[in-house]
Amino acid sequence: MSTVYVLKTRPETVLDDYARLLEMAQVHKHLDASITTILKDNISWHFPYLSANTTPWQLEGTILGLRKLGFKDITCVQNKTVVTNAFKGEKLNKYRPIFKKYDIPVLYNFRDEDMKWVVYEPKGQMLVLDKIFPEGIRIPDYFFGKNMVHLPTMKCHIYTTTTGAMKNAFGGLLNTKRHYTHSVIHETLVDLLTIQKEIHPGIFAVMDGTVCGNGPGPRTMEPIEKDYILASHDQVAIDAVAAKMMGFDPLSLPFIRIAHEKGLGIGDPREIKVVGEDINNVNFGFRVGDNLASRVGDILWFGPLKSIQNLFFRTPLVNLFIFGSFFYHDYLWWPTKGRKRMEYVKKHFRWGQLFEQYEE
């Protein structure tokens, strides 16, 4: 049986609540405070869109909680995607003043001076990664021997239904060719958890559900205030509890079910102990839905063109799809919908008002 810790919070107490959450979850028993601890925040989009990205209070509260429990050597590792700018993301989402305030070094897995990508031969059986990358699975050398703390948010995802702790490893552990894995994304997440368990002495997740994302995530969602924060050392269990709270059957999600069956964590809610808030009757009633980008992806990754997807994604043609996704999200959806929704959130949501109080 695994344990997931869940608290209700509010803007006035959220930093203290995060510190209390980490203490309740006994993070100091799951991670070695004498070694480096990596914070892996989640920048799904460089724009400041609550529910899509790690919140500043989630980042700050986790740092405070770790420091209180004796973790002194803390770093943050950022990654880039084909549609997300890490530098723009940490600036617009107001992380930089927090890093400066608590003296947290920030490293970038796409900078050679920060870390190198090296071939890794997993000890555990791979489901798909060895076939997708026959030339060798490459991961950052900096990750070896260090604790990992994932900082996802509670939100839907167009390809995995929900996205959380397990999906948060995707950007950090795979390089810019990770789009090769989209047609087998569930198995990929299981493989990545297998690798994480081999290279990290300890893994932990601190999930923010103060503002959750309903709809076609991880970017084009509707932010909804829910006031929850979660923590667990079991990446599968925390994703299962979050999925159940959002209204989904955890074992119907292949990445959770397969990880559970492989013994990488507990995905069956009946075998998970929830400490803190009573969530037995919690059901957000979320639905994923579609957007323009997901419809195109469905055709290419899961639909009639799946058999020839390598023509699109392993040749220069991939740049057309990268540009299309970038243009759709940044120049169509954000100006017409996203920015307006975020302005509404900042004006009418308690958490939006807290976001405004953070330094630029």
C-alpha cells in the first residue's frame, strides 16, 4: 500500500501548508538530505497560464518545506520543448525572483556547459524506448545519483487524459526528439519511471491543485479553482489519486495501469491510503475534449496515418508540424482565448490575485 497526502489550502496559508504537507509526507525519509535534490518544475507553456505550469507558490512552498527539513543542496533543472521557451517560461511564470531569493541554481538540460546527454542502458526491461532509440537511450549525466522532486499541476492532457508526476519526467529525461514517442506515450512514461528508479536514490512529487486544468491540456484548458495540494513518494499513486479526483478511473489510463502491473507503484485507489483531506466523494467531473492541435495529432499518431508517421516526424517535414503547433498555441489560441482567460483569473480568482502579488 502507498500513501498520498492531500491538503486543502488557501492563498493566505499556502506556503505554510506546503511546508506542512512535505513534513506530513515525510519527504526526509524518502530522500537523502545530504545529496543534491533536483527540482523539476513543469513549464507546459511559457505563457503565465495558471493550471498549465508549476505555480510560484508551489515552487516557493516546496523550497521552504525542503529547507525546513534540512535539504540545503537544491537545484532546478529546466528543459525546452519544440514549442516552449524555458527562459521565457521561468520569467513570465515568476520563478526567477524565487530562485534568487532562496539561492537556487538553475541548470538547463539543453546546455552543454550544464550537463551532457549520455547513453544509458537500463537494467529493467524497456517496453518501447529501446526500439524508438535503437542507437541508444540518452539521458542527462547530471541526473545520476541525485534526488528528484517533480512539481506537476493537476490537469488534463489530450494524449494521456491526465498529466502529472509520471509525465513530468518526459521533458527532463528525453531530448528534443521525444516527439518520436507520442504514438506510444503511455509505455514511454512507464519506461521513464523504470529509468528514474534506477538513477535516482529517491523520487518525490509535490502536485499543485490550487488551480486545475479542465479540457484539452496541457495548454488550452479552462482554469478552475480547487484549492488542493498533494504529495507522495509514489509517482503512480499520486497520479492515480489526482486522476480519481478529476473524475477519471485511474486504471483505465494505460500509463497508470501498466506501471501498477509492473510493480513501479500503486495505481489501484483501493490500495492507496489518503492522509489529510477526505476526498472519498471528490469528483471534479473533468473532460479532456479536443483542440485543433490534438485533432491533427490523433490522425498522425493514433489514426489512419500512424503507419507512415516516420515520414512526418523523422524527416525535415517535422518542422512543419512544430511550426503549426507553435503558431496555433502562441499566435491563435493565446491572443484570442488564453490571455483573456488569464486576465479573468487574475481579476476574479483568489489564486490569480496571489499570482499578481509575486514579483516579475
